Amino acid sequence: MTLPRIPFNRPALAGNELDNVRAVLESRHLSGDGPFTKRCHALLESMTGSAHALLTHSCTASLEMAALLADVGPGDEVIMPSFTFVSTANAFALRGATPVFVDIRDDTLNLDESIVADAVTPRTRAIVPVHYAGVGCAMDALQAIADRHGLMVIEDAAQGVGARWRGRPLGAIGDLGCLSFHETKNVVSGEGGALLVNRDDLLERAEIIREKGTNRSRFFRGQVDKYTWVDVGSSYLPSDILAGVLLAQLESADALHDARMALWARYHEAFESLERDGFVQRPFVPAECDHNAHMYYLRLPSLDARTALISSLVEQNIHPVFHYIPLHSSPAGRRFARAHGDELPVTDRVSECLVRLPIWPGLGADIERVIAAVLEHAHTETR
């Protein structure tokens, strides 16, 4: 008998999404910056403590806005990890800047703050920490480097909604923070994102960039009697329909968070013995970090060991996935970016051995099937 499929991800509904979408349709305000968008802005600002939140149609859009606000261009450099999604680098490469890839820490898989300073050159304009798996980077050390060299800090907090570093929400610590509400994230709107503008002096230009380079936002607030093209920009607004979905999710963020944390804790407990026996490495969360259970991953000893585990689980209709192919080894990475140093050994090693297990609210008792399958495979391999 074929067992039911356990997918890697299944978006969870909070309950009010359909009611909100119906209300948006009935209001006849379907485009961006409608009533539901404004309610999302207020709720995000309350949740994160950020001075200003602006919804976007994706985290990619937020990163592109951040690159524009940082005024980077040809000849400039931006420091970031190679172990990240392509949007982190693309946003700056689109402006003609050069992403400079720095290796990651072996414990958190975040940007290694101990070698970032060595990567700074007179051409460096910004540091982009990526909070992998919702575990915060060492923001004090990175901010100190940025302050010393007059650099912007742009947080890629795509995986960080609901997580904190030393009590501060991820995305609200640096100059700018970029969030994602893609269906694979903790809080979802299908597609979607937000830019957290943590400096008042950046807000007006952020609104202009988001509104196709016009001062349309000021016009709608009655601050100017007409609007016009005043800067570069693009169309980064999401529909108010998506904002209606997102609002329901944000209002239920605590419940969604608690459900994920319970699943994460169960995985972590179940695989303690495998780590003790050297079969896997479990995620590491520093004491100063409150993570958000965005993902649960295991690190295997080798590519072959990871491939064997994935194959074993797929045979049982369980669908884990691996993660990033390092950007520094990609064709576009070699063309548009450069690595700091000759090699990024931790990045390369982690990319080959990491596997992510299914984790989503509603997984329920199926988590025991995943755990049993991993344990069975481990015991078979170590006999």
C-alpha cells in the first residue's frame, strides 16, 4: 500500500483569508495601498518596532528597493554570503554593483562576522546579512564594522518573520530590512514581501521608488497638489487582495509560530541521538537568538550520505529537499560577483550535505512518520 504523500511544504490558512479577500473585492479597491495594505503596514510596524513598513510584491522587490536606496552602482561592492537565494545578489548586480561573497559560520550558517572586516575595501557600500533559517546573524559585530567604515546594513530577513536577535525583531535592526511572505515562509500571502525602513531619512525616497519613481504617495496624503516623476523607481506595490490574505496571516502569526516551534522541538529531540552518534548535525541556535522554526535541517557527513537519505525518504513518499547551490560557483556568480578569498570552504561543504525536512502547521502526527523514516535509515546505514 502506498503511504500518503508528505510534502516539504503546505501553506497553512489562518481562517479569515477568504473573508478578507471578499471584503477587498466588494470594496472595489483592488490595487495597491488600499485599506488592507494600510492595516498590514500598521501591524508590521507594531510587530517589529520598525519605524516604517512598506508592503511589496516580493522580498526580491524589497531587496531591489534597498539597492536603490543604498545608491550602489558600477564600481561599488556589497558584502553578502554566497549561501543564499539568488535575489540577495541579483538586487545589487542589477544596479551594476559587485556582490562580494564571504564564507559562512559552521554553526549557524550565517555570514561569518569574523572575516567580514577583511572583505571591506574602499569600494564597499553595504553589508547584507542573511538570517538563515530564522536564526539571527551576529548583528552587533556586523553593525560595528558598518559604523567603522560608513556602510549601510541591509538585512535579508526573508526567513526571519517572528524571529529575534537579543530581543530585537529581525529586519528591524539594520538600516533596512527585507521580509518575505512567499508561500514557503512562516506568514504567507502566496507571493509578497515588505521593506522595513528603519531610518526616517530614507522613508520619502523609499515611497517614491515604490511608486514608479513618482511622489504619488505624497499626493494621496494631500501634501502636493499633483504628482510627477521625480526619481528612478518601479512598480513594487502588491494588490490589496494579497494584503487581505496577509492581514489574516499576520493576525494569526503567534498561533502559526507556536505550531511550527512545537514541530521543530519534536524534530530536535528526536534526532539528538543521531547527532551524538555522529550521523548528523542538528541546527544550532545561539543563546542570543529567538528563532522562528522556519525550517528544520540536518547536515549529513557527505553528499553521498545526503543523497542516500533523500532517496530513502522519497521511497516512503516523504519529500525533503536540499537547499542553495552556492552563488559563487554559479555561472552568473562568476560573471557578476566575486568571492572573498580563494575558497569558501564552509559554504561548499554545507551546500553538499544539508537536507531540509517537512515542517508546516498542520503536519501533525505525520511528523512521527518522518522521524521514524530518518531513524530507520540511519540505523540501516550504521549497521
